[in-house]
Amino acid sequence: MRTRFAPSPTGFLHLGGARTALFNYCLAKHYGGAFLLRIEDTDRERSTEAAKDAILDGLNWLGLMPDEPTVYQSTRAARHAEVAHQLLAQGRAYRCYATPEELEIMREEAKAIGRPVPYDRRWRDVPAKDHPTDRPFVIRLKVPLTGEMTLFDHVQGAVSLRHDHLDDMVLLRADGTPTYMLAVVVDDHDMGITHIMRGDDHLNNAFRQRALFDALDWTMPELYHIPLIHGPDGAKLSKRHGAVAIQEYRDQGIVSEAMINALLRLGWGHGDQEIFSLSEGIAHFDGRHLGRAPSRFDPQKLLFLNAHYLRTLDLFDRLYPLLCSQYSQATERHWSWLRQMLPHLTQRAERLGDVVALCGPYLSRPPKGDAWTPAHAAIVSDVIPVLESLSPDQWTEDGLSQTLKTWAAAQGKKLSDVAMPLRIAMTGSTASPSVFAILSVLGRDEVLARLQ
Ligand code: GLU
């Protein structure tokens, strides 16, 4: 099993591309095979270095790195040309000298008389001795003229096309450069690709590619043409729905695990399981159970998944780089407080930024903030001796909670009257996780220092 992801570097890596990469990755890994990456950069006009970098960056974020060095299609032009010339020598391809003007007339004519292919194949059977010697030519494939071709696609089922509806496609242009169709077929063959999984907008190409595989006596890889992704409203995914670079989700605080999980569920499923890690995806993704209807991308569901992963992943290593420059004074002790507080800070977070916003009080002493009042100060003065009297083994979340509840009751106060000033003193804010958890994590010395 060898699969590939073959993006054209003409734009960023969007959801559809990322899903194609992920599915190919899972399919290969499920069968212990290899996942390859081919950058289809033959269109020199539209391909850009920035787009290539963005694609690699997106794949890297998702953890979908290829098992072998990336293949750059543009570097293989000589090999593509060699194959076209080989077909020519075998009589399976031919030189066509039609001029652009003639082709234009043929196109008009095809429309007028209902010919299914624009080119009328006029050079197909012209013997070499009658070829001009001083005019540029392209090399075209001789596709069969009768009968029909049937492809067996693992998602679409059997799909057929009459041969006379297939163009004698150009393989090599007059300037000797290969066409996209030739490049794809030669590269898939030379890379040893066994299974092609891609968007169903490529299904038509599959017929033409099959004609070329056949002419070369090569076996076409198995095919999976997966339906495109739609937005939650059922319309084709557009910028409005989030047809944006996959990195934008990262920048919005989506963790890659949530993105992977959401992508896995776009057109594939395993029973009614919703939560999948990448390795669970690999374990179950065997190329079956791929939907034939367009899948719907739901940003709300992505947020739901993200919240799940924020609660369940160890986030520390991801947060550290986001926080360390802002809290350059933070010591080992502070980072350890943060680490202990994380399970509390992630409870209601939907995005990584929601967690980041709560980390400050554990990495530095917060300012008292606007909510602080003299009444708070009075309560804190009374509470200090109570906390000072606690023995180290009472300094736990439960111990603190018990002590302060008992003390509040004895003073005829509500627990919240005591908890709020403590919360503000510890965090500078009126909203925080359990104040007892905070007191217990920060420890006696730090708590008393902040209160004082
Ligand atoms: N380069 C093509 C694209 O980006 C994919 C070709 C293929 O997967 O065969 O749409």
C-alpha cells in the first residue's frame, strides 16, 4: 500500500486538501504502507513558493509528514518527456501539427456538429513520411475509438465512459513540456503508488489517466474519489464557511488533535464514534465506509471537539511557547503552579487562547484589579491568621475548603463573602477556578504573601 497526497502549490492548504492528505495517510498506515507527498508544481505561472511552504507547514502542524522525500513534479520533466517519446516510438501516440487557429476552428465545429471531443484527430493516422519537418508539433495519445471504459472506484462504484468521448489528449506540448495528465500518470507509476484517494472533482481525469496507464501497459492504482466538503447549510464550502488555510484554525486556538478528529469525520465514520485520535483513525480507516454524499463541515462541532481535547490533552508544552516571552520572569515554581492549575483552567475553554488568558495569575503576582474594595481588605485581614494557623497537612484543597467554610459560618458570613476577596487577591479577577484549588496549588507562603 502506497498512497500519496498531490497538491498543486497554487494556494494554501484548505480543509478539503487537509482531509485528502489525512485520509491517504490513514489508509497507508492502516495497511502498514507508505504515505508520500508530491508537489504538483508544473504550472509555473500559478505555483508559488509561498503556497508550497504553506502546504508543508499545514501538513506539519497536523502531523501528516510523508515517509519518503517529497517529490517535486517540476523536477521530473525529462522523465515525462521520455515516456511520451516512448509511446510515440511504439505507435501509441502521434505527432500533431495542428495550429492554434486550426484547433479553434475544430472547437467551433465540434460544438456545431455535436462531436464529443474538440480535436478531430486529423493527424492520428498521417504516416511519418507526410509529416512536415519545419513545424512545431505536440504529442497526443491514441485513445481507443470504440467501446467503453469502466472504472471501478471504491467510493463511486463502477463508472463508465464511451471511448469516443475521450480526447486524444496532448502528452507533450510543442515546447517539449509535459502536460499535467502525463506527469500525474508517470509520477504515480514511478512512485509505486498503489491507491489514489482524492476529491471526486478528479473523476473525469481518472478516465484519461486510465487510457494512459493502459497505453503504457502499467496497472492503474486503485481509486477512491471522495465527495467534496460542504458547509453546515449544505452549500459548497466557501470562504464564508471557513474555506480558509488550515493554519487559520491553529491561529484561532484549535489544537491539531481536534482538527484531525473533525477532518476524520468528514465523509468517514466508524459506527457512531465521534472522538478519534489520529492513531484510532489509522486503526479503523481501511478504505471502507466512505460516504458518497458530500460531507458537511460544522465549525460548532470543531469547537466542541476542541474543548474536549483542551480538557484531555496535556497542554503544557503547547502553552509554554505562547507564554514564556510575556512571563519571562516566571521561575520553575511558577511553571509548576501553572502545570498543576491546568486541569482547572481548561474546564470551560473552547480555544487555546481561552486557556492562555487564564494563566497569568500562576506565572506572576497579579495586580489587585478594579474589583478590590476596602470590605474585601477587611475580610482578608481576618482570614490571614486563620490560614496562618493551618498545619501543612491541612493545606489541601479539601482542608482549606473545610477550614474556610467553618470559619465563615462562625462569623455569620456566606462562604462567597470569604471566597471572593481571596479569589481577587489571588488572581486579580472575580472569575477563576475553585479558589481552594488555587490556594492549595500556590501554597502557604505565596498565598500569605499575596494576601499581605
Ligand atoms: N494536484 C491535484 C490537485 O491539487 C491533485 C491531483 C491528484 O490527486 O491526482 O487538485
